[in-house]
Amino acid sequence: MTRLAISLLCVFMIVLLSPVWIIAAFLIAFEDGGSPLLSQKRVGRHKKVFYCYKLRTMHTETKHVASHDASTSQITKIGKVLRKTGLDELPQLLNIIKGDMNFVGPRPCLPSQSELIAAREAEGVFEIRPGVTGLAQIQGVDMSEPAKLAAIDSKYVRNRTFLMDLKIIRATLGGKGSGDAIKSDS
């Protein structure tokens, strides 16, 4: 698909899903106050830092840390639903339109995740745009395992095809993969 076709698909999806986005934004603001939209620095293609957009799922006072460094008590009630359904990722359609991300690719990490950045750099993962979903995500591997994640991301980079992307999207929509792990408070 060309960048134009992908952008047009994203615009169509934004229009189609705008009622869900508006309701989610209202519920986030109502429950916890603050902005429903989160803009967070992430590392993208060629290690270029960009702002990744998400619907906010954690309380307003929560620091910007990797999900595996956060705890379940930091997630709002609506945030739990948004994370479980993947709806917190809807604003990343804007990142796709801007050219920072693709639908499928390695999940973008925080600039502070130096171990993961080094592992991905060694594996050539930064040669492509990060994705809203990816091979490692549907396999249940998150950023708490940098070497394993980088190896799976590298496998995707070397073997990716349009058909493979469609299978990853289908698996994601089917609920495969647990997303990023959150520390239990127990």
C-alpha cells in the first residue's frame, strides 16, 4: 500500500471510529480530569524521536514510564477497559498519517529504554517504522524482555510481507497477545 492509501484508510477509520473516540475521551476526562490525550516521546525509524499519541489510561499524576514499570493501581477504571480492548491506541492513527508509524511493526519504545534501544539497534530494527501492533505483541512478548523482543522484531523486519501484516492485524483484532505487562499491586 502507498503512504497516500494508508493515510486515506486512517482518515476513514478516524471518521468511522470518532464516536468511540469521543465517548472514551469524555469518560477519561470525567473519571480523572486532565487531558484524555497522551502525547509521549517514543523512538521511531532511524532512532528518530517522535510524539506518540494515545488515549490516557493512567491517572494524571503517573510518571511517563514503560508499562512494565507501572502498577495496576495507576490505571484508571476506564483505562482498564481501553487497554483490554486496545482502544487506547486509536490516536496512533494520527501517527500513521504523519508517517511516524505503520499499522504493523515493532512497538515504539521510550527514549529511556536504553537496553532495548541498544538491542534493537544491533538487530537492525530501526530500519522500519514502528507499528500500532506487531509480531512480538501478538506473541505476548513485551518490553520487559529487551533481548527477546529485539530478536522477534528483527525476525519481523527480515521476513515481513503484506500477508504477514494482515495475519498480525487479524490476530490483534482477535485479541491475541496481552499487550505490555503491568506490575500487579499484590
